[in-house]
Amino acid sequence: MVKIIWSNRSLTDLQAIGDYISKNSVQYARLTLERIIGTAVILETHPLIGRKTPEINDPSVRELIIGSYRLIYKVAKRQNIYVLTVHHSSRLLRKRSIQ
């Protein structure tokens, strides 16, 4: 089983997502964050389940689509998964946003 490591960027993303959604619904914000985090747990046993991130020319950088969000992660020697960012799919992904 691999270890999931959340980057500072991804934790900041989760906080921003929760803050934004909670302006309209605290309950929906909680459910959205639980869904994102719960989906990430699947990576512990299935690290290659996500597709290769189209904008990034690196086969170890993959993504899972969770509703309107893209959880972008890097597989490192199948021992660790680094969650790089949680990105809203309507926004343009830039390389610097995942570094």
C-alpha cells in the first residue's frame, strides 16, 4: 500500500474550496471535501487508477475527476502518492499551479 502525502498547495486548495462552498452551504462544503478526500484514499490501493494529466508531459502525474474538481497527483516509485493540487475543472491549469 502506498502512502498519500498532501502538499501544502493541495491543503490550501481544500481550505479554499471549503470556504467558498460554505458561503452557500456548510453541509455541502463538508460533503464535497469528504468526497474529495475519500476518493483520494482509493489511491492507497490503486495508485494508477487516474488518467495521465493531459497538460503535463509526465506519465507519473495523473488525475482523478471528482465532480467539478481535478485531484492532480504524482506517483513516486509506487511507494508514495503526492497530491499536488485540487483544481476546479472550469479553470485553466498552469504548470506552476501544480509545482
